[in-house]
Amino acid sequence: MVNTEFIETLQQREQFREFYWKKRDPIVKDRLLWRAQTFRHLTHLLPGQSILELGCGSGLFTKQLYRVSKGENPITAATFLEHVSEQDKSLPVEFVSLSSFPGQLSNRKYANIIVMDLHDRKNSSWFLECIHTLLEPGGQVIFYESNPNNPFLNARKVFNKFTGKTDFRTLLNRSDLKSSLENSGFINISAVYNDFVYAPLTPKGVWVLRNLSILLENLSLVKSLAGAILIHAQKPPQEVVLPNMCLCNHKELIGAISVVVPCHNEEMNLQPLVTRLLGFYGDYLHEIVLVDDNSKDNTKAVIAQLAAEYPLVKPVYRTPPNGVGRAIRDGYKAATGEYILSMDCDFQHLLPELRDMFDAAVKGYDVVIGSRFSRRSVLLNYPFQKIMANRGFHFLARFILRRKFRDLTNNLKLIRKEVLDNLQLTQNDFAINAETGLMPMLMGYKVREVPISWINRTPDMGVSSFRLFKVGGGYWKVLYQLWLKKNFHSKSYYPNIKLKEIDKVRLP
């Protein structure tokens, strides 16, 4: 009897959400595509991992989920509604109608589960317990739940009192959502405010609000007014042995990639980075260049050990002075592959997403950049000051260079060796990333940005570690000198580089 009451709550929530998507959300396809991409990035989805979508309704989100997973993952889409006639049966997805829960799913286990607007205070503990049993050990669950602090939602509740309408949902706030998952045995729980692209909204204003949303989602106090709460949690154990699979699909890239990694006090990150690179992309790799930038911990010894264990690891030991720009330049000089992939030491969780960059390279792009601020990127728990600095720099750079781009200053770049050989890199710190992003574009090379995730990269990810104000001058110097070169053919700073007019950079 209790189960029947709880199922009725799930049916009501699913039906309410379906009505809202179809009747009141003018950008539902874009919104669900964003959420599907977020799901892919948050779980770092690998081919073959199973997915369960709970409360699929007519399959609006299912279509986007299948799209971003590239048909590589078995998807089960379950609805609690008795009659759903609009599901696209042509999709290679298993659609299931549940009259009880877990019901016919009882004997199954899934690597990933996605739930949207079903978690209700009335059945919270029971619902989470069922989800917990359906997950594989170490499996992940993603929730998108309406935020009860949303001012538009609260205004609508006041209006409904005068019209006689009621919102039967009993929504949980962020702290209650986290507590309920903790009490149900989940670990590594992250609950963040998400999505300021909500009513009153028109399709014409969506991209302005989407860009603004990135700022507001990471701004203290204001972020609590977002339209949704995004929860990511894991079933124990925390350490999961990932499948050893090759993600190399392009014959053109076999043995062509040199990976350059600047390392400063990174002894804990090196082993997992190298082993996962070799596991996922070993066929692509020409070499892995690990550049020790005068570390004070055991980084140098770890690099030496890795070089002795893996023939593809090429160590580079720098002498003072330090500087990430100097380390990247030395790594580039040592690299001999057809393509050079530069990345940071703590990017091991992003490795499945590198496939998008390799896909772009084989399409003929000379430079492929992992964009944190693409329309399909996932940016969570990012310091607000760094967002403002990044967006301010790129806004001015787009204006004075008269080009369209979103985020060219990330160190995650895949560049043809011949392009690097034609660059004159001068910056000794983080500003080298502005040079490697802006200069190829202005020289006429084909540049492509692909979305990546950037999710609370490290506990000490704050502004102080980036030394925002100290290194900021280097970025402005790069921009100023490129502006002089482009508009006045200045021979200073980059005397041998020819900048020319090219087509607009294609944006994702």
C-alpha cells in the first residue's frame, strides 16, 4: 500500500514536469541537451557503461541522452506513467513502464542513473533506497531538482493562491537533498545551484541568459536563486577500477600524439595520469613528455620511475627559474609527434572527453582547444573572480581583434607540430596560454573549440593559486602586442609572424 502511494507521487511529479516542458519551456530542447551534456561530463561516461533514466515521460530527454552518448551506451528509459504514446520507438533504447519500483528492474544494476524532478519529500527515503539498490558498486547518480528558492517559482505560488491552483510538490532545499542522500548511504555528494535560464524567457534571449547563468551559478548568495539544484552522488566504494578500454578510433592518429605535461609538485597526480593516458589512448601516443619545473616534492623521482617503467615517457628536468610558460616551452621543444597535446597534471578525470578533441583534429583543424566557456561546457564550483577575469579578457580580445571565440586561454590544447614550430612564445607564466590560443587564429590556422567539464578541479583551486593579479599583466601584454601587430604591422615582440584575415572561428 505504501509503495502504491509513493508511486502515485512519482507519477504526479513526472506528469507535472512533462506538462511544463511541453507547454511552458520555449527552449526545452536546448535545455535538455545542456543537461545531457552535463550528465556525460559529470560521470565521465565511457563506452559500454549502462544508463538508467527514471521518469522518462515521452522521451524528450532520452533523445538528447542518446545523442550525447553517441549510441555507445545501453540506455533504459523508465516511466511511471501508465500511458505514454509519444516515445520514439525508433531509438535503440529500452523503454520500460513501471507500475511499481524497482519492479521489473529489481534484478538489474546500472553504472549511471539520471533523475529529473522526481525527488519529493513525501517519498524521499524510499526512493533513494531503491536507486541505491539499482546502482553498481561505485555507480553514479545525477539529480536535477527544482529549487524551492527560485523567485519565479515562489511568485507563481502566490499567484496560484488567487486562481485556486496548487503546486502539490513538496520540494527539498539543497541542504535537505544532501542530507537525504547521506542518510541513504551515498558518498562524494555534490549539490550545486544550477541554471538561471528560466521564465520569463523567450528563445531570442536564451544565449544572453545562458552566458549570464555561468556567472550567477558561481556567485555567492545570488546562486541560491537558480532555477534548479544539480546533485551528483556515488554509491560506495569510492575507488572504482575503470574498464581498461582503448578509445582510439582514428587510424590517422596512430602514433602521432605527443603529450606535454608541465609538472610542479605533482607527485600524487602523475601515476594515475600516465596509466590512464596509456590505457585509453596508448595507440595514439608517440610519447608523454613530463616536464619537472623544479618541484620541491618527489615529482622528479616519480617521473624517473615512470620513465623507467614506460618507454613512451620522456622526462624533462628544468633548472631555475621556474614558470609554467617556461616549462611548456621546454616541453614543446622536446616533443616530436605530429600533434602536441598540452594538459595539466590533474586532468586525469577529463581523459574520456579528449575524444572530442581528437575527432576535431581528424576533421582538419590545426588547433583544438578544450573550452571551459562553450555553450555545452560544464563549469561548476569555479571561483567567481576567475570567471570575471576570463570573461573580461575574452570580451576585450574579441572586440579589438575582431574575431569570434569563447575560451582560447586554457592549457588543454591539441596543436599540429608545424603550427607550434611557427609560433614565437615569449611568456614565462600562464599567459603563454593566451599566445598559443590567439596567435594561431590570427595567423590563419583553423581553430576549433570543443566543450569540456571543469568541476572543482582541486581543493586549492582558488584565485591565490592562479596568482590572478600577478600574472594578469602578461595576458594584457600579449593582447596589446597582437593588436599592434594586426593593425599597425608592428615588428616588435613578434617580428617574424604574419597575421592575416581569416574566416570566423567556428564555435560549438
